[in-house]
Amino acid sequence: MKLLNFFLILFFLVTGIHSQSTDKFQMETSVATLELNDEGEILITSKAEDEAKIGLRVNELWDITLVNKHNLRKERALTDISAFRTETSPQKLRFYAKELYIDDISTTVNAEFTIEVKNDSFLFSGNISCTTGEWIIKSLDYPRLSKMEVGKENTKIYWPDGLGQLFNSPTEFGTKKSLDYPSGWGTMPWFTLNSGNYGVYVGVHNPLQHNANITLGAMDGTFDFISNIHTPIYEADYTMPEFVVKPYKGTWHHAAKYYRSWYNENFKIASSPDWVINDTGWLLAILKQQNGNVMWPYRDIDQLCDIAKKFNLTTIGLFGWAVGGHDHLYPNYLPDPLMGGEKELKDAIKRAQDRGIKIILYANGKLIDTSTDYYRYRGMETMMFGNDKKPRMDFYVKHNNKSPEIFCWACTGSGYWRKTMHDLALQANSLGADGILFDQLGVLRPELCYSTYHDHKPGHGDSKYRLQLIREIREDLKEKNSNFVVMTEASNTSVLQEIDYTHGWGKAYAPSDNAFPDLYKYTFPEFMTTQRNGNPLLTKTDANFALLYGLKYEVETRYTADVEYLLKGKTPDADSYWNVNYPPDINKMKSLTMEESAKYVHSLIDFENTHGNFLKRGKFISDEGITITGKDVIARGFTNDNDDEMGVVVWNQNETEERSFKLSVPDYKYIRADDPLNQNVRQNSLLAPNSIRFLLFKKIN
């Protein structure tokens, strides 16, 4: 029983209530009014009738959790929920309490929550302090929006998972979703609901870019939503960032611009070298698999260059290039004698570069193989610990006839781990590579780490140190080689400041249900990334998708059957990948030959280069200002450097039938139309099945 009581988790709920009746209180933005009534209800309503309503109940507005300093698994509940007082002043609400109690014992916890108008938005902020010697603040849930109504069944939900998702109705959205920011599943800390010409933006504006979990849930039997922002803290004193609720007029583009404006006030996105901007895409090649199977010895990098040239790709990413192969023996990245040794690798890289092809080397920024001496002798100072004092573990198994490789997670808060990654970047440069890719630093959320050996406090995430790791490497390597790049797999706005180039991973890097890459690409049009395509070819659909959204093309070769397909044109069947857990899409490989795929991608890249001032070096503007009608037809725009011309790509997504369309761009004059096969097409002539067209417009003075 004592053991059970020791591990019993009790949740601590602090609820703000009125100690006395108040008159109605109001404050307003240009488009909405916030009202606090004498029943403890807060209602945000649009000034225009029937456009948006947001309800908050003061007695459910926040939750706080305390945790025991000496036993981080033990949480307790405060019992005094009547201590909060309300104070009003012009354009500001304040809820505050002093000396909150646990079981009649003062915790000396003071709390203040404020709501005010700033930048034409409603900002929720405040501070919490806990000076007792036994407890610290574990987490905060604030604000809790108890009802959000925007457009009923016509509500569109714009959700930043990966490059973005668009749900066209509450029914399509489902029951509940969460954004774990910053990660590949929560790339930006905001979402927006929009209907017609009205929307509501909800987000976290935190210059420290610490962990935040934003949830959105549908209310049963209605078209309304509830939302909550959860923040892990593990501090005795905490000043809250700005939690923003902004009703606005306009389309979703307004919400994206609002976040980007705040971002620009606090950060600067990395500037990619010219070769990245002009890069056409890459051939991702695993040279040696996890099971030790060598598919591309270093001397055969020449053949990889031949394949890249056939597809018109100008970069090759070398994965599984070290002695352990892919997903094995990390972080020991040593040139493999079995594949030819260090000199052969350096010579092969040089030959590729002489042919105009850039080479990127792979490294994993988070995994330590538990079978290595590195784990044995450096694990304690580099690995991530949970609050149970146990290492955070993971495993990867690529072949179903091989035992899984067991890994623990490294913490970038470890100075020695950051040095290890820095040394790998220096090695990549010494081997002659043009850059290094650190896998998982843009994907995995910053889990809380309880190690006492790292630069962070126990219970904190490592997002700050991920950026420090990348920044230190990038600054040092660019002094040695200005064109050297640092890449991650996936992106989020916490690492965006220091990443030159991204390998696509997650939602909307490829065609899929609800994919809406516009959300991230419109917010950050400078963002350079490949698409994600786990196949040794590109279908017309996947290639057209990449062009439409300004993504770099990708072809992958990961298994022996892929090699046979690329070198000999041998189409695989299911037996070709009998021992592989994550095979390519065989149906795609059967839909066209490698030669047909390469020919189409090559021509599409030539076409993209022809219109490079828009499609490569222009600014992606999504569908803003563009009106198109036509079944199965969509359009996306790019402006040039001077913003006086616009290029619009129109795509007929139907794979078997021609489609007609009408397109208009107000304030612009139509100039001409081109496509990859016919340079003399007319503006609105029929589009062939699964084809694209480029339309040029000039701004009317």
C-alpha cells in the first residue's frame, strides 16, 4: 500500500472564480468584442453578425500542476479554489491569487492571469511563482477555450502538421488532434479556423520556442470546437508567453501573415546558398543497409551520378555510407573498408562534384546504438533520461529476418553530444562533401529530459540546444566552406533559423488526403525542401505535385531490388521485398518504366529551369489573388523578385481525362502560356490528363 501511495498521481487543478459579483466588462479589437459578465463567463464575438463566437468559462480557464522537487513522479492537488480575485481596467482583465494551499498548507504559490488587447488581438498571459521548498510548477493549461464557433458546418480548419493540412468541415476534421510543437507533427505553434471571409487564429507567441501542446477537439453533436494550450514548465517561477486569440477578417492567408509578422520580429530565417536555391532535387541512396547488405560500394557512386543525370537531379544524398550501414552503430560514422575505404569515398565524391553534382552525407542527430562503446562509455553524459531515471529507448528494424537494433535517444542539451555532432560535420567537410544531414532533429519533439549531466535543468526540453547545436556547426563550417550546408529531415520553426535545406518528411510532402503544403510554404516561402518520395522513380502525379508547390524533386534507392530497377530496368514484384518492412510502392513502379519516369522528370525540371525566376527563385504565394474554376484543376502562384510579374502553375489532377478551366488574376494582365511539351499553348485551352501549364501575368500599373 505504501508503494501504491508513493506512485499515486494526483492532478492539481486551480480554477479562477469571482469572489464577488461584477458588472459587465468589455474590451475590443477592430473586428471583435470580449465581454465578461457577472456569471463568470467570457464571450468573444465578432462585430459582424453571426461570424464567430468564442466562449470561455472563468472557472475552467486554467489548470496548473505542481510536482514534488524530490520525487518528480509525485504530483499534488491544491484545495483552495476560492482564492482568486478579479480586477478590471481599460482593455485589461486580471485574475490573481496569493498563497494557494494544499490540504490547508500554504504552498506560497502566487498566480496571475491577464487578458488584454494588443496588436488587434486578445492576448492571454501572466506569471506563476512557487517559493516553497517542496514543490515546483510542472505544467500549465491556459487558455482553455470552452467553445469556438466559426461558420458551423462550413468551417475550414488549417492545421500545421508537417507542411500543413486542410480539413473542409468539422466532420472531416474528426474528434480531436494535437500539435506537439516544435516537431514534424507540430511545425508551427498556431492553427486557424476560417469560414468565408472570417477566421479565428489561435497560437503561442514564445520567443524561447519552448515545448507547447495545442489541442483542438470537436464538440459532440455540434459543429463547434474546444481548444487547450498545454505548457510543460518545471520551474519555481514562470512568466507566460503570449497566448493569442485573434478574430480576423479575410482568408487563411491573413493568419499566416500574422504569425510571420511576429516571427520576423524575433527571428531571421536562414539564407540558403545559391546552389541550394537552384538545385533541382536529389537522389537519395542507401549504400549499405542495416543488415550489412552493400548495394553501392563507393566506386559505384559514379553509377549513381549517371542515374541522377538521367533524372536531371543535381544532388545525391549518401545514407548508410559508414561502416555500420543505415540505422546501425550510430554515432560511429567511419568510412567502410568493405565499400572501398576512405580514399575511395573521397575520390568518388570528387568525381561527382566534377560532374556538377553535390554530395550530402547522412548523420542521425538523436540516436545512440546501445551496442557501441560510445553508449557504454559516453552514454551517461549524452543520453536522455525520463523522470523515472531510465534512458529513453527506441528501436529500428528494416528487415523482418533480423533482430531490431536498439537505440537510446541522445539529448542535445549534452555538450559532449553536440561536440560529437560537430565532429561529424567536420569529418563530412574533410571528406569533401557539400553538406551534412542531421536526421530527426526536425522530426522528434523535444522530450523532457531529467538528466543531471546536461546543460538544461532536469525536466526541461532540449529545443534550445538543438538550435545551438545546428548554429554552432553551421557558423563554424561556413567559415571553412561558405557553400557547405546543414540539413535536417523535416522542419519546424524552431530550427528554421539555422537550416539551409530540408529533406521532406511528414504530412503534405507528398500527395495525400487533406494535404495542404500551402500553409508552411506560404508562411515561409524562402523555405528550401525536397518532397518525400520513397520510390526509385517519380510518377507524373508526384512530380507535378512537387512543381506546383515549389518542392525539390526526390528519387530514392534503398534496397537491392531498387538497384536492379534503376540499373537494369527490372520491375520488382512483392517477392522482391520479401524481407523488407518498409518497401517502396510497387504499384507506382509498375505504372510506368524507369525510363519513362526519368524522361518526364527531366523535361519537367528543364521547364522549371526555364521559368526559374518564378518557380525556383520567386516567392510562393499559394492561391492568394487567384481565381480558378474547373473540375479537378487547381492553380498556385509565384511572384518574381520585383513583384511586378506573376507566374501561375495550373494542374489538371485527373489522370485520364482532359479538363477545361477559367483563371483570372485581378490587377494583372495575361502575357503568355507555356507547358513542358508545347511552347505555344493558349491561356485557357484544354489541359491534358495529369499535366501542368505555366501562365505569365504582368501587374497593371
